[in-house]
Amino acid sequence: MTASDLTSAFQRRFGEVPSLLLRAPGRINLIGEHTDYNDGLVLPAAIDKEIRFGLRLNGTDRIRLVALDFDATYEVAVADIAPIPDGHWANYQLGVVAGLQQRGATVPGFDCAFGGDIPGGAGLSSSAAVECGVAWGLNHLLKLGLDTMTLAQISQMAEHEYAKVMCGLMDQFASMFGRAGHVVELDCRSLEYAYFPFNTDACRIVLCNSGVKHALADSEYNTRREECAKGVAILQKRNSSIKSLRDATLPEIDAAQAELGEVIAKRCRYVVEENQRVQDLTARLVAGKPLEQVGELLYASHAGLRDLYQVSCSELDVLEAMAHHAPGAYGARMMGGGFGGCTLNLVATDKVGEFVEFMTKGYQDQLGLKLETYVTNLADGVGELINN
Ligand code: GAF
């Protein structure tokens, strides 16, 4: 949707042109899965799939929302906002308004039309993009002066309180802080971050969309958070300096195996190992190590997510297993919360075409399913929509 299409659509719906056009991207995550809510490390990037928004203060006390992609509207008085049951799409926007109000902002009525090309259910964080776009846009229009990290945190709280998913900060951080051509490592405890250039001359990040999203994704996500919290409570009894799994070591988990029980011990082990893999991967990138050595960390991450954290599913496992034999593939793993969505594949730039062909045919042959693939470009985070 071009800026002029968006402007026309906005004008048709609301009778005025928008006073602000902006864009908010989806994200990939190179490595560091389910580590964000454990005070750990993540290595995401914003991508060239985004949601675009037209926004305008409307001089009333009502919020009017239009979802252009699925031709739906929602209207509510600002004073009456509350979470809407059954996963309603407007929860993301309303949750952000509530978050701004909690920070002391007075939010007047506004009009918002939005749409984009982030495939839904693919694990590319279209919901975070919606939250971040609305948070950034209202901060801009209302001159609230909130810093970008605070806007990311408000967006995360919208997810918790309105969408009822107890996510970490990674998705909202990536959508806000992405930088073209870079991945960005975030320390979810200190909130310090560092950009690493990602050179596409040698390899590309290719996403393979399994096309499935199993219904248990959200409930299992919240369960994993609780399991990690239980693990911390048990480990803390032996070592009071453990405040989160970020502080735990593998020998400590081994020593507490009996108290932790098999399942919680597996969850803890995975998180500790995944944090180490993030550090190893950035070290290897910086040292310019062969891409095989970067890719093997992706395969190891997938094995941990499948066997220890148990958030994969058969479709993702088939895609990851196929990648081991695919032309040009250095590494692959499931990405995001799990139970569906995409695998992330690191693929030699000159082999991307062959890789895509191999994976598409294999997925059809093995599961009878159609594979969508996206060769990603790493993009800037949320901002005003200036061109096209
Ligand atoms: C989802 C969540 F929203 C993130 O916060 C993160 O935990 C991710 O799953 C798993 O790494 O995308």
C-alpha cells in the first residue's frame, strides 16, 4: 500500500486526510529464543515487511480504527477502553492507549487506518508492529516526549494486559530499534543493545513459512514462562544470587535436577544454553568465522527448542531437517514463540533460488503443504512514512 493509497483510503473512511503517515516493521530473530523474558540475550532485526498507518486526532472523545486488510472497523470512547474478549484485533491499539494513560498521558480521540504486508500467523510479529506503530504515532502526534525504549515497553504491556500474552520485550524492541542491514543484540536485563552489520554479499536470511499456527501457541507460551519462574524459585533456594535464569549455570541445574524435576530442568537447561549460543554467534560474526560455524548454532538452537523447551511442531521439524540437505543452507531453526510460523534459514546468497526450490518441493512432497518463502532485507525500525 503506497502512501497515496493509504491517504485515499483514510480520507474515504474518515472524510479528512491523515496528519501523520508512518510504518512499523515486523521482525526476524537470528538467535536467542525464549530468552527475553528470562533476562537473557536476543539477536533480532526489523524486516522489510511492515504495517503502515494513517493517523489523525479527530477532535472528539472517540477512537475510530479501520483495519484496511480485512475491512473491519472498531469504535470506542477513550474513557471506555477495556480489553475485548476473544482475541479481538483492536486490543493491540487499545492496549497501547491504556499504556500511555498509565504513564500519565491524556489521549484524546483519534482516527487510525492501517494495513500492511506482514503475513499473519507467520511469527513475524505483526501484532508488535501494530502496537509499536500506534505507540510511536501517538507519542509523535501528542508530543508526549516518551523515549523509544519506553514506547517499546508500553507496547509490550499492551500485549500482556490486552492481548493476554505474557511476551518478553524482543518483538517490540526489534520493531522500534531495527536498523537497515543490521541485526541488533539486546541484553533484556540491562536493556543495553549493540548493532552488528549483516553482510548480504555472502548469505541471506530466508524464511520458510510452515503455514500452520497451532492453537496451543499462546497458552503454551504462558506455561513456559511459568515453568521458568518455577525453575528460578527452586534454584534460588540453593543460590540466592539467582534472580532469573540468566544467572544460572548448567552445573547448578544438574545439581538441582531432583528438585527441579525432569521438565523444569529441561526448560532451564535450554535457556542457559541458548544465552550462550547468542554470545557465541555474535562472537563468530564479529570474528568473520566461516558461515558453517554460525549456522551450526542455529541447528543447535532448533534442537534445544524441539527437545528441551518443546515448543516446535512436526511441520517446523520437517523444514529444519530438510535444510540440513538443502543447497546453500548453513543453518536453520524454528523462529519465535513456536508451534508454527516460520523457520529461519541462513543461505548462501548465490544459492537462494536453488534453496527455495528444494524446500518448496520437499515440503509439498513430505507433507502435501504449500510453502511460502521470504528472502528478507533487514530494515529500519518504526518511523514516519516519507517516500512511496
Ligand atoms: C514471541 C514473544 F513475543 C517474544 O517476546 C519472544 O519471547 C519470542 O516469542 C520467543 O523468543 O515472539
